[in-house]
Amino acid sequence: MYSYVARQPILNRQSQTVGYELLFRDSPHNVFPQLDAHRATSRLVVDNFLNIDNAQISDGLRSFVNFPYESLVNLVPTLLPKEKLVVEILEHCTPDDELFEAVKFMHKKGYVLALDDFQPSPEWQRFIPYVHILKIDLVKTPLPEAIAYVKDNQQLKVKFLAEKVETQAQFEMAKDAGFHFFQGYFFRRPEMIKKRGVEPAQLTAVQLLQEVSREDINFDRIEKIIMQDVPLSYQLLRFVNNMANFETPITKFKQAVIYLGESNLRRFVSLVVMAHASFDKPVALYVLSLERARMCELLAQRIADKDTMDKAFIVGLFSMLDSLFDRPLEALIEMLPLEQSVVDAILKHQGLLGELLDLAESYSHGDWDVVTMYDEKLGINKEAAAQCYMDAARWSSQCIHADVLTK
């Protein structure tokens, strides 16, 4: 399944691109779909911050993203790294106390905030000290009126952005008036970008939503569900490590779930479910991926410690990402903060973890000469390895049918 986004550059006074406004699309057609604003924002966030590296979309610059009222008061923007984002407050938002508190909270947390399609009014005046950019639409606000406002308010500690700049004359007049940033067809029309997405299975998404809706969240149960869904586990690790710069990256699902805490976990799951669309891959690929993960874990249990078991599960689980997502394995793995031994095992089949992966793959391929070689090399007898394989096959089948989730 592909995700689509349109981007339009934001330029400074030197005509240098300083960021891109991201515009949600659900097809190759460069038009906004018939979709409510909250769902569109959720899809855009998941597709362009969780599924793929945002740097691919915004060339490493900031992404300007429209957030409707519901997303803002629920602090959805705080799920994303502040250094990559400009939070645009849609003009249709009601400037009430709840929104005001959310804006103050995000400002305190260091997020860059912009008032979209800004038109001066008493209701919005109290928000201005907590925003960084005022975007003025030169179609909705006539150019002479916009110029007069900017000239009269240079004392404000904000930057002014001129939207819908369509001619050289408009650009020069807005620049002379003191606008700092510019956006419009004069520079470039929105450019369509198509990317293959990574999305969780519908059953898993629904189960997770049920779990986080409980009054007391059971982290063990949530960890179990996430471990059984490859795309979701991939999103979770990227998401948690994007939230903060850890000296030692989080690579364990339980650690990631606990780090998020109940509030952020609920937001994360709700965002993913809101954005969800079914993933068009055969169930057999999911089964095999889970089977390989479990077998690597069970094999490691016989010859190594708990930490190696955890790493072995991840190695097996992510070893088939390329088949599941139709993207190069190297490109997907480099987006995750995995330990080098895990990366080397997945990409190069090196080290003990790589040997466990080789043994698991050999079983699934029926390559018995290689199985025998690794059984001897790792010191695992044939009967024990065969039992690991049968247990892994049974477990993966149960996961797909959700039986294991209730145990």
C-alpha cells in the first residue's frame, strides 16, 4: 500500500527553502480528499513521521503540518520530534480556553507554533505571545491590508509568512513590507510524493485500541500484542526513539511501552488506529515472520542469556521487512536505532544472532544440510532444534488467530 503527500516549499527573504508544508493526499491526484480534518492529519502524521523517515519528505528541513482543534487539545503534535515540526493551528479552530492551554503547553515544551490564515481579532490576541509565526493568506486578506498590518506590528516577537504569493510583484511588495517567509504558486505548486507505507493489521489495531481504552492499562498484554504485529512493532521503536535522544536507544518493546506511559501510549495507539488502512500482503508472510522471530528466540533460550533472547526475537521479526513492505531491507533497518550486533545479524548474518537467523531460515527453507551444520556449530541437538521449530510454528499460527492474546 502506498501513501501520498503533497509538499509546498516555505522560502525566506533570500528565496532559500527553509521548510515544507505537508498536505494530505490519499491518491496520486493532487487534491485534498473528502475526509475530515482530524483523520486527514492523523493519516499524514502516521504516513510521514512513523512509517518512513521524515527527512525523505522534507529534505531534513522542518515540516509545516496543519492540526485541527481535536488534535491540538489532545496534544497530538507532542508525539512528534519538535525539531522537525512547525505546528500550524488551523483557522477554523475555536480559540477557547482549552485550546489556549494546549498552545501554552506546547510553547513551553519548545514546539514552533504558527497561526494559519491569520486574521486579527480580539479572540486570537492572547495566543500571539505563544506562537512564532503568523501566516497571512494574501487571497483572504487583500495585499494592502496585509502589508499595513505587518508594518504596524513589527514590535511583535513573531515572524510573518505570506501565503498564496502568486506573482513577482506580490513577492517584492510583501518582502518590502517586512514579511519573513513566503509560500505560493509563484515559487512552486504542491509537489506530489508517493511512498510505500508501513501499516498495522486491522485486528491488531482494534485489539490495541481496546486495551488502551481500559481504565488500568496492562502493559504486559500490550507488549504481547505489539510483538505479534511486525509493522506496528517497527513503528513503535521508531516513534519512541524519535521522541527523545537517548544515549542508549530503546530496542525492547516492553521498555518502549513503559517509557511512553499510559497517556502517550493511548495517543500513539489512537493515532495509528485513526490512520489505519489494511495492509495488502498475504497472511502467510506475517506467519513466517512471526515464526522466524519465535524460533530465533527459542534457539537462543537454549544457549544464551535473556538479553540475547530479546535480540534474537527482533532479528527474526525484522529479517523479512523487505518482503512485507516492498522496500530495501537496508533502507528500513537504518531507520531503526538497533544495536550493531542486531543490524549485522539481519543484514550480514554475522555473529551468534546471525547464525541463529541462518538456522531458522534453513528450517523454513527445508535446507537440511545447513540445519545439520548449524546444529553442530551451535551445540543444539537435532531434536531440540526441531522442537523449537514446531513450537514456533504453533505460536505464530496462534498469533494470527489471536488465540494467544487472551492467554
